[in-house]
Amino acid sequence: MTLRPELHEDEDGAAAIELAFALPILIMLIWMMVQLGEVFQAAAGMQHALGEGARYATLCLNPTNNGCTTPSADAIADKMNDAVYGIGPGTFAITPPAKSVDGSASYYDLTVSYSQGTSLLFLPGPTISFSRSKRVWVAGS
């Protein structure tokens, strides 16, 4: 038995079938790139918050002949909370800084964490979590 020639050579609709297979994968890849962009923006926001916290921690608030008054840990954390930015469903967490002493020098360890659950539209994706830290040496005791 042989196929009829008109059915064997008819390729009408083949492109539509191929598009039906490829389009969901393409849409999912585009959505993954959007979510990756949100994560990169959150990383930039974390770096900005660390920089603002470090800058504020090194300020001499009330200079006197005897030295400086440095900002409190709560004030530094507030500055970092005000400076952090990012869009998307993620959440930021700022660890309260604690002043430590190494010999005759004082420092703060500043840390910002970020966590975001991802979605692949049709499937749940992994949760992306990371943190950034910075050690800031401060004036005064």
C-alpha cells in the first residue's frame, strides 16, 4: 500500500506545529532572564546599602578635642535599610552591626542578605539566596 501523493507532499501547518512546541520553552527562557535581572538588581542594591552603611559608620558626628562620636549600630542599620533597593518578590535582611575591637582599632561587620523564590511559569524554580558583607574600620573607641 502506498500513500496518496497529495498527503505525502502536503506540509501545510507544519510551522504552526513547530511553533506550538518551541513557544512555551522560549517564553520560559525569557521569564528566567527577567528573574535573573531582578536578582542582579538586588545584588546592586545590597552593595549600595553596604556602601552607605560603611560611609555612615566612618563619620565623625561630634568632633571634639578628645575625639569623635561614631554612629550607633542602630543608626547604621537604619541607613542601610534606607539605602537597600531591588524589585521583585525577594526579601532583604540586614544583620544588626556590632562594634568589635581588634587591638586598639574598632570595626563593624556589616551584612546584607537577600532571598528570592523563583518560578519557571509552569514549574516551581529554586530559591536564590546570597549575602554580602563588609568590614568597616571606624575612628574612636
